[in-house]
Amino acid sequence: MADITDKLQGNVSNEGKMNWRGDQVTIAQGGQSIYDSSTVQLVELGSRKVVGDRVFRHARAKGAIAAGASCQYGGETLTSIAVASAITQPAGLRSFSITAATAISLNTYADGYLVCEMGATDTNLGMVYGIKSNALGASAGTCNLTLYDEIKYAVKLTSTWRAYQNLYLNVDTASANGAPIGIAPIDVTTGDYFWLQTWGPAPVLGTAAAGDGIVNSVSGRATVLAASNAGIGSAMVALAAATNHGLVFLTIAP
């Protein structure tokens, strides 16, 4: 159950040594400790918080997450989206019109990413643009994405694009080989907001020898790094059993 249930509740931070850098977040009533969860969003998703030599990002849990569990990106992606054929989209615009294959809710992709994934003659191929908001989109209708960034090159009608939700909107317990995004420092209830650890020493559930590079495994556990997997960090001590937590130096997002 969440510790904070109202935006004005908050508390005085109780996590110890703080590194008050320019990028440190500031929120009402002393804010949300790394040891608290919240039913309300107090800061922007992905906001960065530094506590000593540890770094955290504000996130929302897609499902229940246990303390020490490795987490992965669990957001929706709108795949193979076609450019709205009736709309000319020159360079320099901060909007992007698509034809929605299925209905899209308001701001489903706010603070997410728009990527040009296929288009042999499109100079935007391989580029990513930040999404500020999106309008309601009816199935088979036109949906407008408002961007933070200007589209650098004219959009080709033959290209296909993909929209991603915010990286920290639907953080989920890791599955085998899932893309690592952080470690939960506390038990978190479905839908709650919390500080997800992304860098520095963190107790992690899993098995590995000291010094091993580790990756996501099943049920939020970590396992030894394989060449084809994205790493979480390095085991500082031996992780002796799947039910034990050992200290790992995270190297996900500094």
C-alpha cells in the first residue's frame, strides 16, 4: 500500500546523505523519499534524484514489484504506424499526423518517443523525436502527435514510424532477457509511483559470482551476463541464491 495518498502530504526526506546538484528534483512538502511509494504523481516521470552515490528515476509500476527486483520497460508501443497520407508534413514542424490503426487515448504517448523505423528514401530514418502530447485518435482516423522537437527533414509518405510510451510510465518486473531499466528499492503496488534505482550500489535479487556482469532473468531476478543480452551492472559480492539479495553496482542510467 502506498505511503503517500495526497499531493500535499509528503514528508521530510529520510534517506540520509543527499547530493543537492542542479538536476536534483524539488517537490512539495519535502517530497517523496526513496523509501516511500505514492498513489499520486508528484514529479515528472523520469525525474532524476541523487542520493549519495546512487541515482534514481521517478517511475510508475505497471504491476506489483518486490524490493530488489530487476525491472524492465513495460510501456506500449504503437508499431508500424503510417503517415497520414492526406497531410503534407514538411521539415520544421512540431507536429506529426498519423493514421491510427486502433483507437488511441489522449496523451497515451506523452513524454514518449517517435522513431522513424523504416523508409529507404526518408532522411529521418533512424532519428528519434520527443512526444509532448497526443490527441484522441479514433480507429482508422487521423491522430495528431505534438512534439517537443522540430522534424528535421520532410516526412515521406512511404515511411513507417513507431511511437513509444515514456520509459518510466509502465515499469514492470523483469522477464528473461528483458531490457533493464532499474531496480526497485522497495515493495511497490500496481500503479504506484516510486523512485527506481538506475545507478550505483543496489541490493539485487539473483545469482552470480562476485565480479560477474549480470542481466535480467525471470521473475525480476538477475543472472550472469551473456553476449547477446543488455547488462544491468556488476556483482560486487557473490549472489548466492535466487531468493537472496546481493550488492550490485548498477550501470543503467547515471
